[in-house]
Amino acid sequence: MVPIPMGGRARAGGAGDVYAACMPSPGTVVSVINYKGGVGKTTLAANIGAEVARRGRRVLLVDLDPQASLTFSFYRPREWEQRLADSSTILQWFGSVLDAGTPDPLHKYVLTPPAVNEIIARHGPGQLDLVASHLELVDVDLDFAAALGGSRFQRGSPRYLRLHRALADALEDPQFQAYDVILVDCPPNFTMVTRTGIVASEHILVPAKPDYLSTLGIDYLRRKISELVSDYNRVVGPAGTQINPTILGVVLTMIQYGSGGPINAQRNYIAQPSSIEVPVFQQGIRENKTLFGPTGEEGIPAVLTPNANPTVQYELQQLASEFLAKIRI
């Protein structure tokens, strides 16, 4: 297995590096992913993003998951269907990427959800923006395969780099320089859509429940990221802009507590990520039916919701502090 370097977005030497050094850079890009669904991936992305924005930063959320749960955290499904679905989602942008011409600028698809930003504005100059997902995004991977010549990840395709770098190149637009943090909510798989998110990212954030399947997927995910890094950097060559996203850490979610701390059934799994030498956030998030249940209709994540569970809000705030310390902003 090729190890994942610990240095963020790498810039290789050579002629390609001169071009790369002149390109504008977006804020810190972090992909949120786990192979196991139902681990609180979208919940973490929404709440970390909202809390970081409340503290005065500009945050962009990019929803790559066809379930669109992150999108529905800020827009009601009916509003999404009536106003956004036909023209204002990542699906339409990917369609332009797969066309032979020049892709649409991604900033055309950036939304500013009103409810959460009304609360954020009470605290300072922060802002939370969103690129919405679409339920039909699940079919886009077939279009990627066709564009790559019939194989999803064919390294010999002349469009390999262009398609893998689609999101990374879009985020180099000067419009995205104003963001401090860009969080990419990836689907629980390693399709081409996910791969565009990983290629664009400096860091990977891995939510995991303390159970067998969730922790089992962490090492598998690490291997898949390593394979992508190795394949991509081989194609781009030593003179190009290489990638080396780091695993920022595992965030343990849905922890069940007894009188003496986490329940016995979860304790071994809580220790599992450390045993395979993957960094783990000190702050975990306890089980909460409201937090991890169906998305609400108010468009405001739990960390900013008035009269929400104060213990859970405190944990989310501490997690956001640790996140900011790890990405050093």
C-alpha cells in the first residue's frame, strides 16, 4: 500500500509547478466520507460548517451525495424540487463537465441558505453557502465511465486528468478564494463523483460509529485513497501538480454513554482507529435521536438551533474547535 503523505496539497517540481504556483487557491478543502452509511457524515458536515460560519468564517458546503441529505438540511424537499432541482444543483454542473466544451463556472451553482444565515449574521460576518445535490446524481458515474472510454477509472484515457480534476479546477476560480473552509460531503462509495472530491481535497474527515462495520471501513477507505493518490500521481507525472490528501482524523459518532462512560459494547470499537494508526478526534458525539434522526424542516443545524440539547451542542462546538485547530485556521 502506498502511504498517504502528511502534507496537504502537494506541488511537484518542474515546469508544471510554475503554473500551479500562479493559480489562486480556495480555502482549505476537506472531504467528509465513510464507506458505511448512517454514521452521521452529513450531520457532521452541516454542524461543523454552521458552527465555523457562526465564528465569523466563510464556509462552502458541496453536496456530492445523491441522497442530498446535506441539501435537505437547509432546504425543504418541496422547495428543492420547485426551485433548485432543474437548474441549480451539482447535477447540472457535472453535465457541463462531461460535455466536450468548457464547463460552467461552479460559482453559478452556489446558494446561500437563508434560515441558517439569518442566525449566523447575528454573531458576525460569517456566511454558509451550499452547492446542492440532486437525487439523479447516482447516474452520473455511468456518464463518467463512458467519457473515460468504458472504464470508470481508466488511467490511459486522455480525459483521465480533466475528469478527476473537475472539482479541483472549478475551485481554483477566484470566486472561491474568499472561503476559509470548503467541506465536501461525499457519498459512501468510491465512484468517480467521490474521486473528484478526494482529488480536490487537502484533508479527509472520517465519521464512524463505534461498531464493527463502521470501523472496518476505515482501513479499506485508507487503502482506496492511497490507490487513487498513486494512480493519479503516476498519470500527472513528476512535472505536474500532484495530490496527497491527508486523513485529518476519525470522528466517533452516536456514542452511547452509561454511568461509567461509553457502554462496554462500544469501547473496543472506539479504540479501533488508533490501533491501525489513524488519527482520532478527541471530541466524539453522543447518540441523540433528534440530531441523527430524519432531517428537520427548519434549515438550521442542531449546533445553532435555539433550545437544543445543550450537551450535544457543547460537543459539536468542541468538535468545531478541534477541527479548526487541525486545519490551522
